[in-house]
Amino acid sequence: MADNRGANQPNAEGQTSSRALAKRRHISSCSTRMLQKNFEHHWSIENFSVQQLLLPTGECMMGPRFGDNDYAFSLQLFPNGKDLEHSDYVSLFLHANKCSIPRFAVQVTYTINTLEGTKTCTLNKNFVMEITRTDVVTASKLFLSKTINEEHKLYTPNDTLTLGCVLTVYYLPLTSKTNIFDSFARKRMRTEKLGLLQGTVGDSSTEKPAEEAANGDRFPSLLDTGDFSDFTIVASCGREFNTHMCILSSRSDYFDALLCNKTTREFLEKRVKFDDISATTLEVVLRHIYNTSNEVKIEDDQLTSDLSAAVDRLTIPSMRTQIRKMLIQNLSVDNVVTRITMAAELRMEDEYFYLLEYFSTIKKEAMESTLWLVLKKEKPQMTVKILEDAVMLDEPSRQVVQRNVDRIITLE
């Protein structure tokens, strides 16, 4: 009798193929992001004591609109409170006059400028609310009138009350497919990006005509000489820079918003002081602003967390672009900690994960460096985040998790 047992059995090659298919892992991932816009508005009310006498409880003054093409807001101030119940307080309302979508999320912080610096309203809470274009965000008990009047030299120097409103508008969350969990695809993407960035250096297509470059060279000399200066910037140490409003506003969204409002103290005094930006960092920033052809290169030793904080605050798009290119070049154990921190704080996700992969390969040496120990002491949350993300990169299962480069906001 013939033995037919092998007739229905798969051959060795088929068995190997089946086992390979069984072991194959199909990896997919997605990412959910919430884009945001940041607005900062200041309102100086001169002769505030007279305004308190002229406007009884319930009566108010309206400030001009501020914002951009998509969003517009305005402030409404009640010097003696919005009603009898709040007559002992200064009340402040925020109106949403225009928005690009029917409903949006917003985070609001009210401040008052004093001789001791900026103070936040005690009502400020770190939460996000949803509003529409018809809603009003109220601060009925903004500040106690008695405190402002009794300490008028502190709160209203020269009888001027300066209020601030800091807004963060959050867009609807957007979810899209990603391939960041596929190690081969991710490394290929980073490598191609690095090659693209390096390939653009010295590209003749980006060079400016000789005449345009010559004209651009005149601006740096204005910063050096201070000729025709109409605005002074003061660093934290007291060093002053004689600058020009037209150049500042054309290169920085922060200065554009600040100088367009002719009622702010900074515009009236033609002077602004940054208590948290050093003279060294300010000079690097101003050198870039005054070189409109972007030919001044940021040196490796100038890539610091202080620089990223200043660029983020002053909103200089061209400088962000230059920093983005430099973060992934000339990497070493000595600079990877600083650069990965900058990428996280500037919300540069691609560069952050590229640097994270490099950090993972030299994790032991990097964590023994002085910069890591300083970061661990000054920004412990950042070190925890970097380590957690590095562990997830090395995780064999590659399970889908949500990973965001968070911006840490501290309310003073």
C-alpha cells in the first residue's frame, strides 16, 4: 500500500515561509496635535486716579482691538468695579470680537506692571476654557482697588496703570498617520533631511544679488553706531542697545505687536527692558535681526537654552529656521543635551526625535556630563521627559503611544 502521508504535508520551504509570515510585525502609528497661537497685549491708562473719580461703579472704558487676521479681542475696564457687589475691585473683561471658527479653546492670563516687575492676577488659573465669538471672559475681582490706591507708587507710577493680557488660542486637534515608530523609516527620514540641509549650504540659488547684499550690510553698522536710533532695548544686566523700530518690527512679530500699539508704556518711553534675557543673548538676536540677508551664522557655542527662550518669546521666524538647521549638525556628547532641550522648548519635533536617537546611542556618557547634571537640577521635568522618550525609542514592542514636545509655561 502506497504511503501518501507526505502528499498533504507542506514542504520545508513552505513551512519556513509560513513561520516568517507569522513573525512579521505590521507597525503603524498616528499623532494628534493641537496647533496654537499666542497673543500678548498691554494697555496703559494714564491719569488713572482721575478715571476712578470720573467713572462710577458700572461704567467702563473700552480698549482698541488687538490680534491678527483670524482672531480679534478687546479689553473692557471698570475702574470702580462692574457692579455694586464688586465696587471694591477693578474689573476687567475680555471680549472675543472675531474668530475664524465658531468655537475655540483659550487660556487667559491677566497681569499688571509694577515697579517691582510684572504681577499676575490672583484669579489666574492654569486651565483652558472654550469660548465663542460672542463670549466674554470676566475678571470681576482683578485687583483690589484699596491695594492699588494705597500703594499707588508701586502699582500706578506716574499715575499710570498698565495692564497686560496674555492669550493662548488652541486649534481643533488634528490626527494624522505617522511612521515614527518604524525605526528604519525614521532613521531614513532623518538621514535624508540632514542630507537635504547640508546640500543647501552654499547653494547658489539662495545667494542674494550683489546690490541687495550691499544694501543689507548697512543695517549692522546702524546697530554698531546707534545712528538714527529711536528705540532702546535694555538687557537684564542693564546694558543698552540703541535700535530702530522699523527694523525690529519688520523682523520680529513680538516687536511688531508691541510697537503697533501706541498706548503702551514701551512705545511712549521708546524703551523696553528684558529682565530674563542677558546682554550676550540679546546681542546674538539683534545681530541676526539687523542682518536682513541672514548671512550671519549662529556659532555652535551660541546655541543655548537662553537663546531658544529669547527667540521663542520675540518670535523671529528666520532665526528659528537657522536654529532648526544647526541643531542636528556637529553633534557631540558635549552639546547634545543642550540641543535636545532647545528642540523640545522650540517645539521642533523632527529635530527632537533625531537628537533623541543620537542621545540614545551615547546615553551613559551624556548623563555623566555637567550639562545633564545642571539640567536635572534646573529643569527636572525636561530630563524625565527625555529619558522616557529615549526608553520608548528602545522599546522592542514599539507600542503606539502619544508623544508631544510640550512647552512648559511658568506663571510668575
